[in-house]
Amino acid sequence: MRTTPALLALCLAGALAAPAAAQGAGQGAPEGDARAGRRLAGGNCAACHGNDGIAVLPEAPNLAGQVPAYVAAQLRAYRDGSRKHEQMTVVSQGLTDPQIADLAAWYAAITVDVSVPGR
């Protein structure tokens, strides 16, 4: 697959916009333990989102490098029913707030390197 400059610019713009979009989503959320989150993610999460946060299913989003406040807010939204997805709702029902913070810390801790092929 070739990466065009326009596609790369769009991806970078999205990455830069994500922190701004997440502001307020998890304000006051406790900081999680990335190691505990890694252990927790090795179960249900990895089946769709991959061991390294890079999705193994085409319909699942990549979570590697994601803003922790955003991940935590989305998991809480699935858990409380304000965001709907059959599988994520079931998985999130059993998560406590500290576990959500741990998962968010784990995915945020994964480093994502982007490069343009051929340059």
C-alpha cells in the first residue's frame, strides 16, 4: 500500500487533533498503571485491538498511542450505555474505573512511529 502525502497529512492532522478532542472527556480521571493495563488488555482487548494496540480486525480501531482521556471516556461510555457497540458494551460492563484507567495508560504508553515509505 502506498502512502500519499495527502493521506499522511490527514493522519497527522488527526493525531494532532485527538488531544484537543479529548480535553474534558476524562478530566479528573485517575492516572492508570500501564503495566496492569497491559496484563488486562492481553485478554479480551487483544483479540480485536491486537497485543500491541494495532487492530487485527479491519473494523476494530487501533488504540496504540491513543490519548488516555479519550480511551477512558469511550470505555466509560460503553459501560454506561451512552455509546453502543454489542461487543464493547459486554466487555466494558465488567471494568472498574481503575481498570479503565490502567487500559488507557497502557494504550497511551505504546509508541507509534510513522514514516513515509521511500523517503
